[in-house]
Amino acid sequence: MKPKIIYVAGDGRSGSTLLDSILSNIEGSVSVGECHRFWVRFYEKETLCGCGEKIEKCTLWSKIDKKLHQKFPDYDSEYIKQKVKEIQYFKNFKKIPKLLQTKEWQYFAEIVIYFYNQIAETSQSNIIIDSSKSIGWCYFLQNTGAFDLRIIHLERNLASVANSWKKKMLLPEYYDKDVFMPQKTNKVILKSWIKIKVLALDLKKNNCFMFLKYESFCQKPEFWLTKIKEFVGEPFDITEFIMIPTHSIGGNPMRSGSNKKIVISNKKVDLHHLNFFEKIFFKSSSIIAKTFIR
Ligand SMILES: [Zn+2]
């Protein structure tokens, strides 16, 4: 049976942490966060896994690393890391189906397919919650044809996304040093938001795609949770959610074992990290983008 990947796609700062925490409540699932970062985070040995262990000592990821070495005698994590990076570039996006016909990329795909299968096998969960967000990575997974892929494209208002990118935020998974999330310029924020919106149209071309507007989700959680439940095709209680320990890469290890109830807040973002002109800039850009990209 193909592993079922519930993939959260979209821009950074779009509310994927909340959605991921909710999806982690699906029975028999394993949440792996931004798992395409495995080839960076596992080998740099500087972060904690969502389960609270140092990532290189985590029961799941250390076993997967071992299995990769056993299965592929010439396995080179640095080479795979570079390949993952190439997939991330927007300019390579359209080339992905063609790339997959070459020997070099077939070898890479074989490793990635094995990697996801091992997540399912080792964790004994055939449902993988993957919040990698990257559209390129998602398109790559889709083109391998090796997974039962359910894509949720999560989109948040451009001004709220921009406001969040302006905040100085510490990455919680680094335990020995202070690493801050990057702060993007206005141009980069706009460019990336629009590119994701455009490229997601290609992901839409299969039946297993769902568009979710973050603001609408927070306003009408019951409505959207019923839709999500139908879409993922798995039984799960949509009346109450708790923080469940995960093996999330790039997630917050503090949530591990907290068992705290998840609250879906409908509070309006006050955009106080944006100045007057930035507010106008992002709000009008968003209206223009929505008119042209459908
Ligand atoms: Zn772990």
C-alpha cells in the first residue's frame, strides 16, 4: 500500500503550524514537519526533533538514516541535500517531470521514495503529515506517482504574511545557539507569495487538492474541518484537538507531550509590524494578484 501523505503546501507564516497540529490528531498518523529538511537538519546535528530528542538521536530519524545507508551503499547525504535544494528553486519547477526521466534524478527519486516509505514503516503509521510547504517539493512528490498524496494549499492574506515576516522570531528547535527566522524584504515577500499562488495551479491539476484560506478556516472551523476530514479520508474527531508529540523537523519541540488543547483563534491581525505604505502596498498587490491568478 502506498503511504498516504497529507501535504501542507503554501508560503511561510501562513498558519501551517496550527493546521499541522490539528492534522496530527488523525489516528494512525505521524507528523514529520518540514521533512524535506532532513538532509540539512539531521547531518548538521544542531536541532531538536519535535519529540524533544536531539535530531540525530531521535528514534525515528536515526533509524531512517541507518536504513538509507544500508539500502544505498553509495548514499551521500551532501549530494541529496544539493538535489533537494535544486527542487526548491522556482525556476526548476516546470522541469521536474522532464528531470525525472533522467538517470540522475531517478536515482534521487528512488532515495526519496524509500525515505517516505521508511517513515511509514518505522513509525508504523501509513499516514504522513508533511508540512514541508514547498510547492516544488510537492510537485516532485506528485510526479513520482509513488504516494497517495493529499495536498492542502494553505493561503493567508498577503498583508498578514508580510506582517509576520517582519517579526524577529527565534527558531525554537536550535538548542545551543540563537538562530532567527529570516526577515524578508517587501519585494521578496510579494514575489514569493505570488509565485506560490501561480505554481499551486499546477498542483491543482489532480483530484487530491484542496485550497484552504487561513482566515476563512479560523472564522468557520467546523465547516472547514468537516471538509478536511472528507478530503483526507481518515476517521478523526473534529470536535477537540490536543498537542500531540511529533517527529517534526523544523517544528517546536516544546509542544512535545504538552497535551494542551488547541485553540483556533479568530482574532484579527493588527499588522503593527507594517508601516502605512507597506499596508497599502500589500493590500493593493493582493487585490491585483487575486484578479489575475485564478
Ligand atoms: Zn523524533
